[in-house]
Amino acid sequence: MRNKRLDRLEKRKEEAKKRLEIYHKLTIAQRIAALDKRLGKGIGAKKERERLAAVPVSAPVTEEKKVAVKSPKEKFIRKYRGKDEKNKIE
């Protein structure tokens, strides 16, 4: 018998993948409208709104990069990688 936690995790990953597929099929205007509906007109998702505004309207909507889920340790290493070299006093 499988662990319930693992089953729930797999189910949530599948649901997230489905939501992303639906989101990526939307046009730029539809994506902005979805943000406005969910969060309020011009409220929240500042970086996403800036990114969408930078895309020309005539540009085709392409698939977004896949984001791999990282462990907390990997996130920490990625965040602080190379910081010592940049801040090194010579």
C-alpha cells in the first residue's frame, strides 16, 4: 500500500501541470484578464504583468520554460552560489 502523502503529492503535481497547460494556451490579453479577475485590476502579480506587457501583441504565444521543483537544499545552493567570489576582497 502506498503512502497517502505521496499519492496526494502526485495528484497535486498532475493538477498543477493541467493548470499550466491551460494557462499557456491563453493569449496575452486573456492572461492579463485572468490575473485581473483573480487578483483585481492591476493588483498583484507585478512581475508577471511586466513580463506580459513586454511581449509584443503580435508575437505568438510560446510554451513557457519548464520549472523543475527543487529541494530546499538545492534552492539554497542556487541562491548563494558564487556570492563569495563576487564579494571577495583582494
